[in-house]
Amino acid sequence: MDQENKSQTWVSEFILLGLSNDPKTQVFLFVLVLTMYLVTLVGNALILLLISLDNRLHNPMYFFLGVLSFVDLCYANSFAPQMLAHMLSAQKSIPFYSCVFQLYLSLGLGGSEFFLLEAMAYDRYVAVCHPLHYTVIMHEGLCMGLAAGCLVAGFTNSLMETIITFRLPLCHNVINHFACETLAVVRLACVDISFNMVMMAISGFLVIMLPCSLVLFSYGCIVTAILQIHSAQGRSKAFGTCASHLIVVCMCFGVTIFTYLVPRSASSMEVEKIVTLFYALVAPMLNPLIYSLRNKEVMAAFQKFLENFRDKE
């Protein structure tokens, strides 16, 4: 036990190995990540702008979409700037408390997004299954409460997981990742991490599997209601209101379940980095594109915005 304690040192900073050590590859990755980051910023900021400016988008569905875009903006900013800076720097260190904050922020925003997707599924369930009572059920107070509850639940889980992760005694400070990510930090521990893995499994169930199950239940009810609509046009319209959200749900939940809940070997670390990059940056980049390209109201709001912009010129 004494020998184990001697091997434990206070870590004041971490060294992030990043995605690659090859200079040419780093240049390519820098351009790729910068492009995705800029598209993410512009896409989500534009969604927020359109929702705030166009009265046609002042309803519960677009309220939740706006909250999702805000979360995606913050999520991308918790990873991308540091990644880009490290790709241009020989020193890829991050202070201890900055690492703690990054992990807490990314886990909180990621968890909040899963709960938001469930809240959006409930909104679609009410719209399709109880259309006559939609405005009564999905009133402003409920929408605000659901959004706040999603954020509180996500960051409460994040606080618990962050505390448990950084209470571990660490033997070294080199993280084989491009960011402070839970699995990567836990691998630095000098002690048995079985308790942490159990807590991560519980967290994964509460933040990933539980919302996913509720989303599936909501869509089971939605599909049943759509099949009872007699006209093909009515069925198409009902399904159209859910298609974009369903695509985002499959993308986000599918990738995250693959990352955290499927057992992985040490040799799969590079694959884990790519998957983490996907849900940290690619998904926030694709969300506004999926919602806007498949949504006539958002496209109409965008065209109106462009027309007003040209008129001012």
C-alpha cells in the first residue's frame, strides 16, 4: 500500500496526445475541424436568429429546437477551440482545473441534449396524438419547465460523474485523447476503477438509455396514431413533422450508445477518439442542417430573412 501511495503524484496539468502526431495529418485535421467548427457556429446561430425574428417559429417545437441549438453551440465551444490551438502548438497541455471544468461542461451539455431530445419527442407526441389540445398541454410554463429540467438533470449527473472521476489517485498525466474525456481520464488511475465503471454504467442508463426508451415509447404512440389517419396526405404531413427529429435522435443516441455502453478494448482507443469527435462536433454541425433542410417553415423564415437583409442594403 505504501508503494502504491508513493507512485501517486499531484497532477497540476495534463498532456493531451490529440488525434495525430504527424505534422501533415495535423494540418489536414486543423482545416477539417476548423471548417466543421465554423459551420456549427454559423448553423446554430442562424437557427437561433431565425427563431427569435420570425413569429411563425414562436411555438413549442421551435422553442426546443432553439434550446438544442444553444446547447450545441456551447458543446462545440467546450472542445473545438482547445483542439485547434493544440494542433498549432507543440505544447499540448491543459491545467488541471481547466480539464475538470471541460469534463464537467461537456458531460453536462451532452446529458442535457439527450434529455432535450426526449422532451422534443414528447412535444411531437402531443402534436400528433392530441392535436386539439396541443396549445393547452404544451403551454409556455411547461416548455420552460421541461427545458430547465433537462439542463438541471444533465448538469447534476455531470457533477456527480466529474467528482467521482477526479477523486481517483492518478499515476501520470498523459491523456491519450484530444480532450478531457471521462474514459480517457479514468485510465490514468493508480487504483482499481471498478466502482467508476459501475457508476458510469448507472449514469449511462439514466442519461442515455432512459431518455432513449422514453423517445421510443413516444414514437411508438406516434406511429400508432399516424397509421390510424385515413388520408395519405394526412399521414405524410404527420410523419413530416417528426422526421427531422427522428433522424437526429437515431444519430445522437446511436453513436453515444456505441461509444459508452459497448465494451471496448485498449486497441480501440483511436476509434474512440473519432467517435467522440463525432458527437462533440459533427452532430452539433449536422443538427441545424437536418432541421432546416427538411423543414419548410425554417426555410421560409430563412428566405424572409435574406429578403429583409437585401432590402436594407
